[in-house]
Amino acid sequence: MKKIIIPAVIAKIQSELDDIFSRIKDSARLLQLDVMDNKFVPNASLNFDFRLPQGKYRYEAHLMIENPEEWVNEYWKKVDTIIAHFETVKNPERIIESIKKKERRAAFALNPETDVGEIRDYLSQIDQVLVMTVNPGFYGSPFLPETMDKIRILRESEPDLDIEVDGGITADTIEEVNKAGANMFVSGSYLIKSENIRERIEILESKVIAV
């Protein structure tokens, strides 16, 4: 199963977003866009009609918002994968169907306190699961090792599922997450706030490929 490092992008205005892209350059091919409404999480990001470079990257939208269905209907064309927090989804089957009809990959994200069993009935219908390894909303939140059990449970039951982790992923934590069974690794502040994003991505890649 392919393992991939994914920079997480947080921006409040277009110029901030543009600056991040100028620093990422050719360091990554898949980027996670952190969409936050200052309601579901205590922060705001990409809650405007943002513009993205076309043809250079693939994008996944991590919807940390109270109404993911509304966002899907309005902005789905901007991204390739849509990740809705299961805690905010009113009708799981309906939002999966809506995303699939638009020919986009569908995924659910789980906050640290949400049990894996909550999404068990939908695992065959979605393309990936995002396990939050921090409480969401900010770059640099502390890594929660107790979330590793969720990853192990998911990997044992779904050997071919894309299992993504997000939160506190650094050179010090990525090996533990990798061994637990994740294959997609989202990193925010460790990458975006570094002086050399490409170098940091190569460090993380070396940690997961070596296992």
C-alpha cells in the first residue's frame, strides 16, 4: 500500500494561501485543505471562496465545519477528496452518495473521542478514514498516542482501506503511527512552518519507507 506525506494548509486570506503554495512548490503532489468555520473548532480557515493552483496538485478538503453538506454542494469542484467529520454529518449515507455522484473520493474523519465503531457500517462505502491524532483546529496541537488503537482496529478489519492520520505528525511521532497501520500522513506545522518543506517531507518519507 502506497504511503504518502501530505502537507496541511491553513489560511485565513488568499494572500496567506498563495504564500504557502509558493513555499510548497514541487515538494508534494497531494495537499490537505483545512476548512474551519470557527464553530465546530475554535479557529477559522479557508472559509472564503479561495483560489487554488490548477493542474499541479491534487487536493483533499478536511471539513472541520458544522455543515459539511452545504460545503459539498457549493465547493466540491475545487477538490478531489472530501473528508467530513462524522460528528457533524446528519445523514452519513446521503453525504456519501452526494460526494460519489460528483465523482469525488469520500471520507470520514474521527475526532479523538469518537469510537471507530461509529463508522463501521459505512467503511465499505467510503474511500478513506482520517483519524485525528490531536484535538483539531490548530497547527502544533499535542499528539495523542492513545489514538493508535483506532488505527490498529481499522487496519485489522480493513486491510485495503486508506487510513490517514492528522495531528502532531513529526519525525518523532510518524514511526509509531506508521507501525499502527496508517498509510497517509498529514503534517501541518512541522512542514509548513519549517524553512525547507521539501527537506522535512523527505525526512518523514524516510521514516515510513524504512519500516
